[in-house]
Amino acid sequence: MKVLKFGGSSVASSENINKVVNIVKESSNKNNIAVVVSALGGVTDLLLKAGKLACIGDQNYLETFKTIEEKHLQVVRELIPISNQSNVLGQIKKMLNKLESTLEGVFLINELSNKTSDKIVSFGELFSSFIIANTMQSNGLDAVLKNSQELIVTNNNFSNASVKFDKTNANIKAFFKQNTNKVVVFPGFVAKTENGEVSTLGRGGSDYTAAIIAAAVNASVLEIWTDVSGMYTANPKFVREAFPIPNISYQEAMELSHFGAKVLYPPTIQPILKKEIPICIKNTFDPSDSGTLITKTALNSNPIKGISHIENMALITLEGSGMVGIPGISKRLFEALSLEKINISLITQASSEHSICFAINNSNALKAKNAIETEFSYEIEHAKIDPVIIEENNAIIALVGDNMKSHQGISGKMFSTLGKNNVNIRAIAQGASEKNISAVILHKDIKKALNTLHSEFFENQTRQLNLFVVGVGNVGGKLLEQIKQQQAYLLKNLRLQVRVIALTNSKKMVFNEDGIDLENWKPSLDKGETLDMSLFHQKVVDLNYRNSIFVDNTANENISKLYASYLKESVAVVTCNKIACSSKYTNYLNLKKLSRTYNAPFLFETNVGAGLPIIDTLKNLIASGDKVKKIQAVLSGSLNFVFNNFNNENSFYNVVEQAGIEGYTEPDPRIDLSGVDVMRKILILARESGTQLELSDIENDSFLPKSSLAAETVPEFLETVKLEAAHFNKIYNNAAKNNCRLKFVAEFDNGKAKVGLQEIPSDHPFYNLDGSDNIVLFFTERYPVQPLIIKGAGAGADVTASGLFADIIRIGNN
């Protein structure tokens, strides 16, 4: 015989019930079948709501009752043929009348005991089993309805009754001995006491009913049909990559079920554990899926079977010097909680005995605090024990697997993986059996923790990078192009999944939790909401994705001031915006410190030399013990482009205009031409070399005339450049007369820095620097005479975007 149990989602509507009938029909071709059904989806909650409303004298209980009534009558009309419909409707209405009378009694006396509550909620399963049995009969199945209340006997602990198995098993065996029907339908969840009072089996009671019947009749298998294809490696609502576990042991299933895998209720396994009856979790909506088979031992090479969690937990700590070496402290603590019927999910105690902490549901936190402080009032009053500490809004996350004890380093791998992703662990528990390793984390970190651990233990080490991109102009647009072009390559060759979660321009922002389609990002952004960087930040924090990266493609000072707030949330920052690293030295140091403290990379390679590896090379020199003595550099691709193209045939104004059109200068060309941009770059290199320097410390020998320096707007500035043509021509002619080329040079020497336009002779490394190229000469202790030279394209949207992209990949590879 097979026992099939169908949960509320499987019988939520007439359409779903027809699926159930088809599954039972196919299964009954080869086996005798016992079918256990839950109440129609949502009905139990409605029954509880009606009871509570009636108890407080709220006549709205009648509206809730009418909702229950209409739901069942509608299902009958949709499922039962006209020829038998009036009979079925009549029986349902009789049961509805009993329910209404019970609710009316509660309303009149304003009292709802557990005993009466059991009577009310039992109607849900009684309704559904009656309707489903009649539907099966109407579809030609040899089916009969048997009320579980006539078979399952319990004690008087209403709402969570304990089964009296001697009498229950005898009743079930006697029934099936005389039963001749192919299919028997049972209401789940419901039972009766020895005195004939209605009782229920508590949360998950329908699963329990099915297990009780399966054990009593020595069923070949217990199939639990639900809305998912088995027990998953993690909750698929949180982890998209989660997948059904093909085979799992009883012990593993109980561990996962206890920690929130709601497809199975832990006590379900108990009646069939000794008899080693297999359990199969199946999907009502996709019956062909194999589901999860639960047996005594599981055949699976992975020592980790699943990752589960419990939400809304409070961490309670009792500590004090008066606990050390004193027998009975733990006994008194847990007795106090037991008397208040508070369930404990996790316990941990240091070997010093100075403290005990445990996790319970948030809803019981205050009750637990009062109970403990009452029990230890003497010790607290005499300062031997501290007042109870409550930390709410936590969660428990657990790795589960029978064979973890046979594999070294799993707990270390778990905690290091969480640590690398900035998931703070508040408490740890692991038994000697090593079937479960549990940790208390902040509630907000659940999704990040689950995805991080799932990636580490179940996936092919693919690392997901989640980008929040600010600015989609020249550089930002090119970056998105490059990401789109390389996504498949990165996934295949580097196992990096790069997703752009959010985008902004100067007016709009758009978020997509699954990743923005980079083929159509422009229309998506056009339809986005109004830009609000505070709201943008809050959304990034709320999403709390692993490997989150804030990418700043702007030259905006206000955006640069946000870096600290992202680093504090363990969000990496990648930027081509030089303002932050060239701001006050204390701010620069603070950003570096935050990056280390919160394990959030802060990368700004493109601050100097666009895509050239200048900063990275400098960091490697310093890290390897070398010391920088002097730096000479042409660091402005914009200015190099300008002075390489400026001559007697091409006016300075025309060259500057051309540089702007081709994207070599900032939108405000004064930033480049005034030398401020180069000052920022040499300042960053000096700081990365280990020198404390401010922007105001750098000498700037400007080549611009006073009128250009005084211009307040970009149009005014460009007008002065046009009017001061003679000034610029004179500079060019002087250099040409000396057989020199003009280069805007930055120098750092002996702790001091300066920038300015220089005439470069033909034998100098800077002389043949073409186009918009940059060049840097590092003179160090290891390179005292012949400097280390880095040379290449130092401006342009493409190379800057590639530098940003390289920083993003660097984060992924680390």
C-alpha cells in the first residue's frame, strides 16, 4: 500500500484538486492507496481568524464565515456533476451550520479555549476530504471517505495533542483489514481524545496523519505532494540556483525541516523511522519530476545536503562571574524557560562557564527575559549575574549533512566564506555528530549568507558580482558595452557572473533585482524613477547582495562623498572619479581604513592613467619593500592630445574644442587645462607612495592667461581661449625655436610635488609621446638610474571603461 498526502497548495482550488485526482488515479492502477488531504489552501487561517473575531465580540466573524462558506460551495459546484451536486452541497451545508453554531457560541461567551479552537479548525480538513472523496467517486475511482477522528486517538493536549499509538495503530489496522475500496480518503490534522473530544495534531498535522497511517499499515512508501519538486539545497525563494536533493537520509531531512525547510514537518518522520518506510516529496504541479527520496541512508558524494535557516530569532545572553563553577545554573535557566513553554533553537556556552547564550523566536524574547530575571533575581541584585541581554532581528543559518564529520575543514570553510562576504556571526553551535553546523547571523544577511554558502558548497565556484552603476555617459556607456560583450566569456573562463543591478544618469535611476538587460538598458533607464541618491543607497543596502560593487563613472564631488557610506555596508567601490582620493588626506585615509575594516575593496586604478596599470604597479612596488624616490609623468591624456595637435596651422581653441568632441577632456575643460586634474593625479601617486600631502601643497605653474583662469563658466572660458590666441601661439613658437615639444609634466621629488607646462628636448623619454598617451617614470631604490616606465593610452572612454572593468574583475578574482 502507498500513502499519499496532499497539502493545502495542492488542494487550493478545483483546478488543483483535479490534478490530485489524476495523480491518485494513476497511482491506484498498481497499488491500494490511502490519501490524506489538508484543508483547502488558506482555509485554516480563515477559520482561526473567524474564531478570534468571534472571541472578541467582533461581528465581522460572520463575513469571514461567509468567505469560508462560498469558497467550499464554489469548489463543489465546479467539481461535482449536477446529478450528485445537491447531495454533496447538502452535506457541506450541514457541516457549515455546525461551524456557524460553534462560532456563534464563541461570540456569545467571548471565550475561545484550545478545545473549542480545535473543533473550529478541524472543519477545514473535514470539508476538503468530503469534497475530494466525492470528486474521486465522480471520476470513476473506487474511493471511500474515512474520518481520521474515528481512528487516531490522542491525549487532551488540545491544539497539539500527543497520539496514543497502541489504540491508534489497532484502529487503523482493523479498518484496513475490512476495507475493500481501492482508495481511502482521510482528513489530515484531525483526531479525537479517548473521551471523543475533537483534537488536532498541531502544526504540520496532516503530514503527521499520513505518517501515522503509513507506519500502521507498513506502507511501501509515503508520498508527500506539495508545490515544489522536493527538498531543495536551499530555499529557492532566496537562492535561485538551489535545486532539489535527489536522496537524503531521515536524520538530514529532520535537520533541514527543523531549520525551515517547510515541505516536511519533523515529527512526521518519527512514526515511520523504525520501520524504514521511504518518504518521497513530490510536486503536484509537475508530477513527472523525481522529487526527493528520504531513506535511512542517502547515496550522495556531497557531505553537505542542504543549507537551511530560521528567521526572526532573538539571541539571549546570561552572563556573570557568579556563574563560573556554580552547579545548577543551566538547570535553573532552562527550567525557567520550560515553565513558560519557550522553545530554544540554539544553545552555546563557553568553557569558562562565564556566559550562556541561546536563540529563541523574537516573539518570546520579552517573556524569556522576565522569566530568567525572576529566577536569578538574587544573583542579579547582588551583581553576581548581569541583567539579561536581548539581541533581536537575528536568524539561524545551518549546514546539514550526515557525512560532514568525515570531511575535514567544512566548518572552517563555512565561517571563512561568510567572513569574506562580511556576514557577521553572533553565535555558533555544532554537535559532536557534526550533522549540523549552525550560526546566528543578522536577519538582514539571510539572503547573502544563503547565496554565498550555496555557491561555495553546491555550485561550480561561480562567483556572482552585482554592480550598481552611477553614470552612463561616455565612460559608463562603454563600460556597459564591454560587460555585455564579455559576460559569456567571464562566466565560461573565469566563472564570474557579472550582473548590473542598477543604473543611473543625471535624472533617472532603475533597479532590477535579477539584473538589467544590457541589450535594452537605455529604454529601461528612461522608464526609471527620479534619481534620488539617498534612496539609491538604501535600495543597495536593503538588497544586501553578496559581492556588491558601487561603480562611479562620474566626476561628481557629491557622489564621491558617498563612498564611505557604501564601504561601511561592505559594498565595494570602483571609481574613475579622482575627487575622493585627492580630497583631504584624512578622508583618503578613512576610505582606506573602511575598506580594510569592512572587507570591501576600494579600487581606483583609473584615477591615474585610465586603463594603464600605474597605481597597481606602484602598490606592488611598495608591498614588495621598494621605496619611491621620484616620479616624473605626463598624466593628462587630454593635455597631451591638445599639445600634440596644437601648431601654427591648428589654433589652440580648435584643438581644445576637438578634444572635447572626441571625449578626451572632462565636460568642463577647465579641469584639464587648469592643471587641477594633473595635480589630483600626482597627489594620488604621492599618497600611494606613502607621503602625506594635500592638494594645496602642490605647486601649479599654469600656462593659462589670467582671463582664462578668471572665467566663471565653460562658455566664458572657451571665449577667453579664442581671444588669447596670441598668448598660446607665443608658448608654441618658443618651444619650436628651441627644438622642443610642449608637455604638461607632473613631478614628485623628495616629498614635494609640482605640475606645469615644460619644453621637452628630443632626447627625453617624453618627447615622442604621441596622441593622448600617458607616461610615468618611477625612480625607486631598485630603479635609481633607469626608471620603471609605464606608457600607453591614458585618456578616452574605451580605455577608462576597460580600467574600471579590470578593477571589477580583480574583485571577482579575489
